Amino acid sequence: MPNQTAKHGVIFALAAYIMWGIAPVYFKSLTEVPAYEILAHRVVWSCLFITVLLGVGKQWSAVSAVIKRPKQLATLALTSVLIGINWLIFIWAVNNDRMLDASLGYYINPLFNVILGMLFLGERFRRAQWAAIGLALIGVLIQVISYGSLPWIAMSLAVSFGIYGLLRKKVNLGALPGLFVETLWLLPLAAAYLWIFADSPTSHLTNNSTGLNVLLLSAGIVTTLPLLCFAAAATRLRLSTIGFFQYIGPSLMFMLATSVYGEELEPMKLLTFAFIWVGLGVFTWDALRNQRKQRQQKKAAQ
């Protein structure tokens, strides 16, 4: 039975990261819609879709418990801002042919998480982790020196998602109730923008084609489905095991950007990716080695 559980966990983890990796295909189909507008649709329809799922899964008690805790509610208000910023930058990057930068951001994210762990959770760096972060920093510096500016898309995505993950970890709430409260915080702004302020050719749903409206309404499913798969994987696999799947998403984005959407991979940008990839290789090797070491220590203690 444990093997069967782990097998299902792997399937859910693969499904989550593959969906996140190919999400740019969905957003590319909405290039005629401004990024702010797509974000507003994403918030509104995610909130409605999650409302249905919470009813079906009978998880309203978790939402009620959060509403009675002002501190948790305030933290989720902050995480809602962070995830909103993350979504907006990602949508803008994809629809402005900057998918490679988005991919770079999600490659950097695991290494940024290690830094957050040291700063806020009292975790200590191992030598290999220092080396991995050093290699990633060299990669970022190459971008700074060659282009004269910080790779702001990559850094914004890595930082916003990293801090979001840290705060969500502190809240200790299920994926679905947590995302519901976050989208609920953003809902008034999203609804006001869509139905009062937005004035683009696509902002009036009655004037859009049926195909475009179906795509816009699908934003809730595109947002929530991979998250549900991730939550299902997290209950069946160790967090350290799930960590090894996280490179699938940015790798798929990288392949889509270079082979399908024709983004140019300049030599200096390739060099940046090379340093990040080597850093992640060191990071993964160290994690595997540390995991093996902990298992041996447990066996010895028994």
C-alpha cells in the first residue's frame, strides 16, 4: 500500500508540474487581452471555481477557522498581494515574449528558498548549498554585466513566489481554503477593474467571441487544477521528494520558449542558464546525499 500511495503521489506531482510548465500555451492564446485584465479574470473565476470545490469537498470549516483568526487572515492578505504580483508578472512576461526570463525565475526560486530558510527559519547552509547559490549569483551577475540591468522578471518571480511560500508555510493551511481566502481578498479589486475600469476591446464579454470567453472563464481551472494535483502529491510524498519535480515546470517553459515561440537564446543568456543549471545540479546532488545520510542515521539509531 505505501508503494501504491507513493506511485499516486508521483503521478499527481508530474501532473502539477507539467500543467504549470505548459501554462504559457494558455496565456499565449490570450495575447489580445491586456495582462491586468487576464489577472482579474484569473482571480474572479478561480474564486468561483474554488467555492464550488470547497462545497463538494466539505472544507468550509477550514475557511471559517481562518476568518476567526485575524493574524492568519492578515498573513493571507499579504500572500494574496504576493501571488497577485507573481501572476501578473508571469502573464506579462509570457505575452511579451519574455518566457525565457520567466523560466529563469522559476529555476532560481529553489535556491532563493534556501536563503529564506537560513534568514527566517534558522536553517544552516551546507557547503554544497553555498556553492550552488554562488553559481546562481554568478549567473545573475553575467546578466547584470552583459545587459547593464538586473533580470527583473526572473528576480521578481523568484522573490515573490519564495516569500509567498514562506508565509503560506507559516499559516499552515490547506491549499484550497488558503487560495480561496487569497482570491477573496483580491476579488473586490478584480471585479471593480473588470466591470468598472477596464476599457479594452476585450473587456466587454458580450462583444467577445464565444471561444475567447471560454478561454477567459477557464482561468479558474488553469489556476486551481495544478494546485489540487500538487496538494494531492504533498499528502502522499515527502517534501524533499516533491522538490525534485520542481524543475519540470521551468524546463518545459524553456523548451516552449526556444522551440515553439522562437525566443532568441543569446550566448550571454545561455551562459546565465548554464551557471543556474550547474548550481541546481550541485543543489540536487547535495539534497540527495543529505537524504541518504539521514536515512542511514535513522537505521543506525534503531
